[in-house]
Amino acid sequence: MAPRDSRARACVRTRAGTGVRALTLAAAAVLTTGLIAGCSGPGGGSGDDPKPSTGDSASRSTAPTSPSASALPPLPRSLTAQRLDWGRCRGTASTPAPGSAWKCAVLKAPLDYAKPDGPTIGLALIRAEARGPGSERLGSLLFNFGGPGGSGVDLLPAFAPQYAKLRERYDLVSFDPRGVSASEGVRCRGDKATQAAESVDLTPDTAAEERAYLKDAADFGRGCKKAGELLGHVSTVEAARDMDLMREALGDDELHYMGVSYGTELGGIYAHLFPHKVGRLVLDAAVDPTAGRVGQAENQARGFQRALDNYFTSRGKDPKEGSREIAALLKRLDARPLPTAGGRELNESLATTGMAVTLYSKNSWQALTRALEDAEKGDGTALLELADSYNDRDATGHYGTASHSQRAISCLDDKARPTTAQTKARLAAFRQISPVFGEFMGWDTAGWCHDWPVPGQWDDPDVSAPGAPPVLVVGNTGDPATPYEGARRMADELGKGVGVDLTWKGEGHGAYGSGSSCVDSTVNTYLLEGRIPRDGKVCS
């Protein structure tokens, strides 16, 4: 469930990949069906006077490029001076071409930044130019919607209406990160193997189920090896370097950026590598950069349980009683899956996925109610349809590959590889955190990168950014996928005078565009006028 999705937002592992980390990607599925994008409601604010922050390099203390940024050889002019050839965007089998306002291009980037004169890869970009007068244009505003593995080329046109105010002064730009979709997308297994893997028990109870669970994880990794050398060059650090190359190709002196969910980690790493190139950065639904593999899983178990408790409270039901009922349902499904209208079965893992995806937005709680009622009557169709929407499975049985990219990126980033024994020792603690999602999240720490073909790079990402201007970090107290405590930690790790924390007391994954006029106006004021709120501002 790691920071994904993708507003890209979703928990359990998809069977194309593995993992609770994939649940962050559910946002993409939920948002594109309008469950989150359609949120509305009154917002409130603290009435703080924002502090001016121009975002201009002349207005901040200058600092040398961080050692990690300067240690690599310089890029050749063929890359730094390339001109983007913007043209008509093409649709795909699953996504129609956007309107004529959108243009697409391909940026060349080195496969390996340590070998800048070596092979290159193509990175897909999409842009809608600013609507306002040219004299008021601020430059490009780059978006990453999370995952990792979310396609910005697909998602930005769908989300663009909520950024209409920002488009008055910014070109709206997004991209498919390396290893994602149109940017040399990683594909690790086909549709038949993906559907077959849905029968693997993700919370194994016997030695045979454990062996099947770990074998499936290892098989998936072997399938990813088909990506060749690319599999060792899809890291978040490399994606951050790609963003700086994009900044140059777009003609901007500084990077203006909005990252959601995993996109906050990407933005934090960019600020660390290129503090002197930071313009106005917004990190919404911030990931806790200090948590580590197991800590992230614990955070998400806590976040999804908190959202589920809030759901039951809204229905006048005791959260503990409601969770016991759901846990009992899942136990029954583990022993005997439910039939569905399409002939497939709803098992424990798919049911957990279907429930979790509805917790990304308060607007989808009604769908959860209906699906649970149907399941109690012996019909698993509604929960399976919800799981399919998260797993990016269409009516023909074709699965998307966002979860393939997500796993490839996160297993290259994170070098933690918890053993089965270590996982079992922590399961009781996970169940204590969440009687519904805890065991699922706990087992995922063992399976996610099990026997992965390339080693990971870090224990925790470094997002410290001394010398950078203020960066706005936004957290939501009801966020299931990236619990709001992570926003404060992200702000602290960015450094004193850099990270500025904004809290919304709301529900769902992310805050901007989710119904709070306080959040939206605060973010817009920062991005459009350069005025940063005081650290610790709360919108209720």
C-alpha cells in the first residue's frame, strides 16, 4: 500500500503484483470513476495570514548542489539542450485520446546517469498550456499522482478540471516515470497468469500456503527480469533526476511541482538532490520518509483501520463490532469463496481489496455498504467489481501494468527484505493495529520483494533539503493510505525553514480538490502568489 497510489491511491496487493503497496494505486481507479474527484463540501480555515515566499532563487540563501547531485558526470548537450516536439496525443486500448488542448512529447534521458553518453530511454510527457495572458505565465507545473506506477499521461487530463485555477498561470504538465506505461513500461506477467495468481492466499495459514505465496512472489520477480537492464534503473532517485531534465527541456529555471502520495517522496528526493532548483513545491498526502518497509505497512494498517472505524461511526455502528463482523466474513471467505455473477469467485484477498478501495473517499462509503450487504447474502459480485476496478482489470479480462511498475520501482528503492520468520513474529502486532487489514499488511512485507532480482538502494529516502525555499506539505487526518502523521515527519525531514505543514481534518486520500475550500485556497495562494501559510495551519 505504499505510497500509491497514484492519486494513485489503493492497500492490498494486486495479483498482477503483490502488495499492500499497490493500494496506493487505487486512487487512480477510484478517481477516474469520480469517487474522489467528485468530492465536495464546505471548507474552513484558521484565518492565518500567509507569509510571502517568492520561490525565486534570489530570495533564498544559496547552497551548493548536494554531493549526491554533483557526484555524477555532467549530461551531454544532446540531452540538456533537447527541444521537445509537442504533437497530438494518441489514445490507447484502455484510454481514449484527450482533447485538442493536450499535446504530447517524448524526452530522452540516460538509462544510467552514471553513463550519460550511454543508451537513452524515452519518457512520455503531456501538457496543456496556460490559459491566461502570457505576461502572467509562471512556467510549468509538473504533476506526479503517485503509485509508484501511476501514468501521469493518462491521469492529468482526467484530473485537470480541479486544476483550472492553476492553469490560468501555469502550463499543466505530467509524465510517465521510467518503467511506467508509455515510458518503457515494465510488464512482468500476462493476463492469464495474473488471474491465476488471484487464487494465492495472501495471508497463508499453512506451510503449503506459505510456499505457494513465496513461490508466486519469486515467479513475479523472474517475470520482471524480461525488462533487462532497465529493471536496475527505475529508481525514484533516477526519476527525480529525470524531472530536472524535464525542467530544463521545458525552459524553466526552477521546478514548480505538485506530488500526491508517492509523488511526495519523489518531490522530497528532488528537493534533496536539487535544492537550488526548487520553485514552489506542494506535497499532498505525504509519505512518512522515516518509516521503513515495516513501518510503512504498520502506518497503512493503522490508516485503513482508522478510515474503516470512521465509516462505521458514520453509520451509527460501534467500530469494534463492525470490524469483528468483517473479520468473520473474511475468515469465511478464506475457507469458502463466494460465487459471483460472472462465474469467478470472491476470495478473502479480493474481498479485502474491494473493501479497502472504498476507503479512499467518503463518497464511496455507500458502495461499501451495498457490497457488504450483498456478501452477507452470499453474493460476492459487488466486492469483486470493486477489486477489479482497483486491479485495473477490464471486462475482457485484461489487466493493466501499473502494479508491475510499482513493484519494480519500490523494490529497487527499498533494500529491506523481511524474512518469513521475521514477518510471523510481527503478525500479532499487526493484528492489534488492525483486526481487518493488519495480517494482510504484515504478510505483504515478506512477499513484496521476496527473491527480487535486483538489490534495493536505501533503508529510508533522504529528503533533507538545506538551502531550498519553503515546501508546502499537506496531510489529511482521515487519510487511509498515507496517514496524516507522515506529513509532519516529511516536513521535519525536509528541514527547518523548508518543510511547512498544512493539516486538513477530512476523509479520504489527499486533500487538495477533495472538498475543502480552505485547503484549495491555501495551496492556490502559495502556487499562484508565492505566499506560504504558517507552519502548522489547520483546515477543518
